[in-house]
Amino acid sequence: MYIYLYMSHDFNELADGLLKKVRDLAGQRQMIDLEFGQAFVALRSLSSVLPERQQEIQKELKKYRRKPAGLTEAILRLLYHVAGALTANEIRAELEREGFDLSEYTQPLAVIFTTLRRLKGSGRVKARTKGGKRRYEWAGKGSWLECEPPYRPNS
């Protein structure tokens, strides 16, 4: 019995240490993601005033984009992690800041609106109008694990 308690204690310490490490790494990842997003947006803007380097910069940025399995998952993940509600324009800006590639959509805002309407209908997202603007937020329904697929590098 003494050995069991001793081993159990070691496992608890190990679990505590690993949980602390995961929390620390998650904080670092948040900061890196924020800095990456800012650099990504700045480089994309800068490439438009450097036509001779635009293709080079865009090609380089494309290598580093992260993309969830789809737009629905990206919107759910964003609304889950943000405090408060966002407009569709704010959602689009945040997705772009995070490096989500919306260039494959000819009308990205229309696709975002359609996705939000579908998510609202399913009860995963709530919508409210304030000041003439429609804002969307996480409804807290269902397990977040069901809608957070692992990131896949964009190759």
C-alpha cells in the first residue's frame, strides 16, 4: 500500500508539472499567434506597395498560413475564444489576422454571413442586434471539443 501511495503522489506531481507546462506553452502560443498575425497583416499590406516583391512575399506567407478543417470550425473557434460578440466584418478581420486564407472565396463576407446564419439555426451561435449592427457570439451549446479540429498546415 505504501508503494501505491508513493507512486500515486509522484503521478500527481507529474500531472501538476505537466499541467503547468501546458498552461505556460498555451500562453506563449497565444503571444506568438498574436505577433504572427500582426506581422502577417503588415507584410500583406506592405506587399501591395512593393509590386516587384509582391509575388515573393505572398508565396512566403502562404507557406506559413494555418487553416482549420474549414470556415465553420474557424468561426466557432474564434467565437469560443473571444470575449463578447463580433460583427461579421470583425469576424472576417480576425480570421484574416489569424492567417485564415479567405482568398478562395469570391465573396468571403457573404460566406461568413451564411455560415453564421446556419450556426445560429443550429443553436451553436447567438445573434443580437445592438446599435443597428448584428453581433454574433458563442452560445455555449455542445462540447467545444466537437468543433475544434487540429490545425493542419497549409501546404
